[in-house]
Amino acid sequence: MYRQDRVGGKRHKAVQIKKFFIPLSFLLWSCTAADFNVEAITWKTYSNSRYGFEFPYPSNWNSLAGPENDDGIGLISPQNKTVEIRGWASHQLANSIDKGLQSGKKIQPNFQTAQGVSGVLVVEVDRQATSMTLTLTHNQVQYYWQGRSNSQEFPNYYRLFYYIAQQYRIPKS
């Protein structure tokens, strides 16, 4: 389905609705259809000693080699090496806070963790990989959590990723 415009006697494909709308609709429908049972999973909790954030993850997931400065961790599914969970943090410099506010590019919070912290949750859909990224800002620290998988398999992991994002905790002072 294309909207076609005539410009100078020629037809141009102005908007390609199918390319984005159909895969997105299928993805969102599939996310609600996926079976996910929190009680059926044995959980561990990753706690970051440098920044104090923590989140649960399936106990059988394996740790990826990460930064030696303890900024975060990467975990990978033992059944599928393309499925990853990552959590990390970094200090936000005062200048970057001011620039972000002045540029008007600040995204309004659209998500709240079980801890009650508001943040931004973004799902990026690509042909090859899809990711869900949570960003929280507190006391000049940026906290990030991300779940990522092959785009075709993302519906199978959406609820797992969403649950973990909800359980993400940061130190509150």
C-alpha cells in the first residue's frame, strides 16, 4: 500500500506504509501473545558495586566479558547467543545536562519502575535486531538497561525484557 503523488507528471512513492506498519503491528500483537511466567524462572540479581544499580536476570544466563571499571555487565542467553541483557551507568557531566535541556531534545519519561523511578523506555526495531532500552537519570548519573535479540525472535523475549526493566533499581538518596 503506497500513497502516490504526482510531481511534474511523474508518480513518486511518498509513503511506504507497509514497510513499517505491518511489521510493527505484528511485533506488538506477538508481544502480548507470548507466554511469560515470572514464577517459572529461577532468578539471580546483578548488583553493581560502583553505581549501586541492580536488576534480576535468569539464573542460567552467562556473563559476557565486560569493562574492568565495573560500569556494568552483559549477559547472554545459554539457548540463543543473539539474546542479550546489558546494564551500565555513567556519571553525567553538568555541561551535558545543560546542553540537553537547552537543545530541547530531552524525551519525556514514559515508564516507571516498580521502585517508582521514572525514565524513558524505547523499543528500536530494525530488520536484524530489536532492542528495548531503559534510561534513568538520578543525581547526575545516567543508568541504562537493555534487552536485545534478533528481530524475528523479539516477541518471544518482550515480556521478559519488560519485566526486568520494571524491576531495575537504582540507589535513592
